[in-house]
Amino acid sequence: MNTIIQAQDVHFRYEEAGQGSPLVLDGVSLEIRQGEFLAVLGHNGSGKSTLAKHFNAILLPMGGKVYVKGMDTQDEERLYDIRQQVGMVFQNPDNQIVATIVEEDVAFGLENIGVAPEEIRRRVDEALKAVGMYEYREHAPHQLSGGQKQRVAIAGVIAMRPDCIVMDEPTAMLDPRGRREVLKTIRALNKEFGITVVLITHYMDEAAQSDRVVVMNDGKILLDGTPREVFSHVALLKQVGLDVPQATELCHQLRRQGWKVPDDVLTVEECVTALLKELEVKHVRHS
């Protein structure tokens, strides 16, 4: 599988923090593969959002390198090409919606780069269908729910045809229903359309649905693996101020009480299966 984004020994601190302040990114190296769904976790201040902004050259490393499809993000002549490859979606959809009609908002970026009108029409329709918002194409964005607005913001990005979308806590301001809507959209973009997704999140259940999880702490990568591998480190995650999926937490507590349940449970269904199996064993033992 080809690498789409590569970070090599990246160091970064914000200028306003001063030279003596700790690095926000302290020697981060990471490869993201084409078609991957990567979740990045970390407490506030861990560096996860700062790292995300390096992926399409919103921020540039003070030390080390970031490459997008082999293009150096510090090469100003490739900035347009880099941002065509990697789109960004942020927490607050209201900050990304600029038009008074949904389809006009999705078309905004395409118009700015001079795409032909007939191609704009095709891409806007395709993007809105991809996020399940085509029927709302003539609605005013301010009349939509938070989850719907975020899906419109995502449509505006995918209309630009990026190979990768970096989403910086896109569900943080949404209610549970809105979160489900957006996560379903993200998974469909990845699985059905092959778009590489980097999801910055503090929701463990969202990370559990990814292909790979990276955990950041104090500007460094602490863990990197599949959701099962990463969330099996319950004590370590709690030590750095993070939770685990509820099903994982329950099984962890039961193991501490002597129950023989797996340490890599992620979902409620897996938890129920494990508990039923253990209860059957206990029943046999005592019958």
C-alpha cells in the first residue's frame, strides 16, 4: 500500500510560546498509507491537532520534514498541489460554510480554482450524494442541524477530489445523533470511495472503528497499532488521561476481579459474547 503522508522527525513549537517553552511536537515520525482510516487520540495539549495541521501545510515543521505524496510541505511552489491532495475539516462547520445555499457552498472552492461550470455541477451533486445531503441542496445551511452542517462541510472538501481528508475533531460540537451521522459518512468515504481519512478525536468509540490508532502524549507518539492493540493498554491510556471504549473498560474491570474475559474487546457485542461464555463456564463449574 502506497504512503500518502510521511512525517519524519518533526519538531514544532508556536512562536508566541517562546524559545524556552516545551515543543508541541517533539520528534514525531509517522507514515499514513493510501486508503487507511487512521484515528489520532490524545488529551488536550498532546499535539494531535498541531500534527494534523502539518499534513496540508497549514503549519510547517521547525525541524524534520513532512511529505505529501513525495512533495515537501515546505516547498511553496507545491503548496497548491499539496492542498489539492489533503483537505481539512474542522470542529465548527459554521467556520467553513460561506454561502447561503447548500449547493453554492459546496461549489465555492471549485469556483475559486476555475473549474468549468458543468464539471462543478457534476462534482457538487456527487459530493452531496456521497454525504447523504443531496436532497438538501437548495436549503439554507443555517436551517440545518449541526450534523447536517458538518456533512455539508465535508461535501465541500470532497468536491475538491482530495486523496486524503484530515478531520480535526469534526464531531466535538455535535449531539449523539449528529456524531453518528458524521461518523457514518466518514466510514463510507473511506470504505466505499477509498479516501484516506485521518480523524483527530477524543471519542474512543470513534477511534475503535478505525483501521489504526495513534496515541499522542506530550508531543510524542505513545502508541501506534490496531484499535485492539492500542486499547488493550488500558492502564497506560488511563495514566495519560485517556479513556477506552466502555466495553473494553468493563472487561478490564472484570479481569481485575478474576473473570477470564479477553483483553482486546472493543464492542458491546463482543463484550456480551465474552460474558455469556464466561457465565456458562462458571455455571458448569458450580452445577
